[in-house]
Amino acid sequence: MQVTMTVNGTEYTREIEGRLLLVHFLRDVLSLTGTHWGCDTSNCGVCVVWLDGEPVKSCTVLAAMAGGHEVRTVEGLANGAELDPIQEGFRQCHGLQCGFCTPGMLMTCRALLDKNPDPTEGEIREAISGQICRCTGYSSIIRSVRWAAVHEAASNQEEVPAQ
């Protein structure tokens, strides 16, 4: 079957098997390997991407179901060489160690900040509750999200023109 979807702003049309999962379409067909494949049961969250602006676990979505929709992967977070604030927060606050959970964590945390630009620690913990990180103990991830929230708010304040 043929599927067409927009991934990180670029439209792709490919022939696929109907049973192909979105995670495998992204990794194996489009060679976008930033999205990781972990448990294959939707428990770990390493495969999180956005489907029409909402985080989804791409190991539970058929590529055919994404046809006609907008997909955003971790490769689509940065603006050229400029890291997204959540990426910079992870870099500044050591929010990653082995890096395996990082792409899914980044996508989930970016979605949180888009909906709630000033989340509490509890709200961050709730947002990432579907993600498994075996390295960090989550405290550095929470610091990374808070760093991004504070720096993004400061950056937005600088962009507001004086009245």
C-alpha cells in the first residue's frame, strides 16, 4: 500500500506493508534513527513522536494510520543549529546519560512545555510517567525541564516589544 505523511515538515510518499509500525517506517524507510525502538509493548516510551502535535508511542501506531497526518520526530526539534530549549536544558543539566530514552523524553517534555510553560515538579513527573529511564533517576531530567521552562520564559520576555 502507499502512504503519504509529512515528517518534520517534509512530505513523504512510500510503498509499505500495511502492518509496518510507524517507528519502523521512520527508522528503516526514512532513515530517521533518532526515534528509538525499545520494548515494542508501549511500556518504555523511547519511541515517542508527535502525531498532529500530540505525543504518541510510535511502536503502537501503524504507519498507514499516520497517512495524511503530520509527524514530528526528535530530528525536528532543533531550528537548524539552534537547539530547542528542552534539548539545551538536557545538555546543561545532564538530563541524559546513556541517551537511549532521550529522544522520547525530549518529545514528551517539549509537548508538556507547549501546554504548560511553567510546570511543577509533580506535573513534570506525571508527564514523563510513561517513560522509562534506567540511568538518571529522573532528578536530572526534572531539572532539565525546569531549566528549559525558565530559559524559554526569559527568552519570550525579551521578544515582547515595549509598549
